[in-house]
Amino acid sequence: MEQRRTRRFTLQLPLSITRSGAERVAVAGFTKNISSSGVLFTAEREPDLGGPIEYVITLNLEGTQAVSLRCVGKVLRAERIPDNNHEIPGFQVAATLERYEFVRER
């Protein structure tokens, strides 16, 4: 039986990687699950394993004012998602959530 330190919540929210290692990037994806210590998400390209990552999760997308959660962490693993139905190939990425701040959209 799998035992985790923190509870995971299954949430599909828009996510964008803004920095991978020292490189500024713009890579889109969606969260699969989130906990207080990390996130599992899909991405269009593979980030550097073990490297630092900065990503933004968009909350309240359908509300009157979108709120984003800017997160900093480290890439723990990345696995290629099998190519199903000729969709854009992608990766499933697990990253830590070490620091975060709320950012209100203007």
C-alpha cells in the first residue's frame, strides 16, 4: 500500500512552465494532481531532470478575476506520454512545490 506524507488532490488546471533551469520558456500544460509539497502535470516538452523549475498554475479561470499561483520547485521525474490518437506528444512531469506566491491578473 502506498503511503504519502501529504494528501493529493486531483485537479485539472491550466499550467505554464515559465523557467526550466536557467532558461526562460513558455511551455503549456495541465495539472493532474496537486499536494502541498508537489504537483504532477503534463507538458509539451521535457524539462531538465533534477533542475529548478518555475511554473504558474491558473486558478479561478472562469471567475470574474483569474488568480495565478507562481511556483518554484525542482523536477523529480519526467515520462513520455504514449502517442495516442496522433495527439501532440507530451510528458508527464512530477515537480516539487518549494515556494509559491499568489498573483492577481490585471
